[in-house]
Amino acid sequence: MTDHHHDYWDYPADQDIARYGEFRLTLVQPPFPPAAEALPAHDAVRAREFAGTLLAVEDVLAEVERIDAVDRPDFATRADLDLVSVGCWGTVTEVNDPAIACTEGDHVLLEQADALAARFPGAVIVGSATVDHPTTYGTHVIHHPSGVRLFGAGWSGEGDWLQDGSPHAIAEAFGIGADALAREGVDLDAGPGSLFWQGLARLALLGVTPMHREGRVLSVFRVRHTEKATGDLEDTWLGGLDDF
């Protein structure tokens, strides 16, 4: 790859993104705030420091804006792939980085979650990332402080998913009851390609943090991703999936 203007991109900045997706990783450190408690205000300084520790980030170049947590940064062109939003609200940290999404190959979300689990013992870590092409490739991870972990990755509706851990064990560890699972539409016995991963992730987070995101603020940073992460971003969002 060429080092053009101190980055690793082969595509021009105005290249349209070819796919849509979602990508979020949440870290909740103890003591876990009650569900009804308002979280502290966003700490932009700590958010920038946290962004700089992400495995896929080589350098944080600038904070470009602050947005409501219910919004997302622009996601239309190649230049937007270097926008990472981070919210730091007391013991809760949220990261939105397109580099944690993938379509097979290395699973950056899992690597990042494992790194955070080692760095913050006792924390809950929940992440989901999806890429639509045209079926959805999903990557999901849930860490409980006890060491119980669930990871899954694959194409929606397909049977050949990668899975490590048990949804039943996650539900037991987080104290998620049958009624809550039914309300959320989560069938723990469903195959990994049919499991409602986002619903299970939501229920895990509900036990340790307020879920209402209205009124929260995130910082949006322009970063330089690592050379490897840049190549993965190009493959995932701009090209490289013609065989699927």
C-alpha cells in the first residue's frame, strides 16, 4: 500500500462507501451504575486518550466535533472511515469505529474486547458489528467479569458460524431471566446464524448500565488507522467482497 499524505489508503478520500453497517463496543467498569441513574457528563479528554489505545488506531489526529449519542458521524465516503466516536461517561465508555467490523478473516472486535478484558479486570464488555453485503455479516462478543465469554461471527441465516461460548452461560452469568429473553425475542437455543445477538447484548448491558442514550454526548475523532486496519477497512467497506 502506498503511504500517501502520511496515511495508508489506496482509495481517494471522496470514494463512496459501498456498504452499510453498524459497529459499537461498550466497556462498563465497576461499580456498575443503577439502571435509573443518570451517567456523568462526557469526558472529552479521557475519550481522546482512550481512542489512542485502540488496537486499530495508530494516531488520533484531531477532535472534529461532538455529537449526540443517538446520532452517528458521517458515513458516506472513504474519508469517513477514519472517524471514530468515543463517549466516556463515568464508568461507561462507548466506541464506534468501522475498523471493528469485518467480513471474515481477522476479527478485530474480538481482539479489541479481549485486550480490554485484560486491561480492565472486572469490567463488562459488549460489542456488535455488522456489514450488509447484501446479507449481513455479524461479529458479536459479550464478556462477563467472571470470565464467561460468548463470541460469534458469520453470515446471517447461515449455519457455518464461528462460535465460542454459550448463550445460556451468558444469560446465567448476567441473571437474564426467561421473561426478559422472551420480551426481547431472544431464543437461547437458536443456532448462531439465527440467534438475536443484538438483543442478547442489549439485555447484558441492561443489567449493568442505563441504556437510554438521549442526552449523552460523544467526541468524534479523525484518526490514522494502522496499515493493517486500513487494508481491512478497504476490503470491508470499499471492495474486496466480490466473491460473496
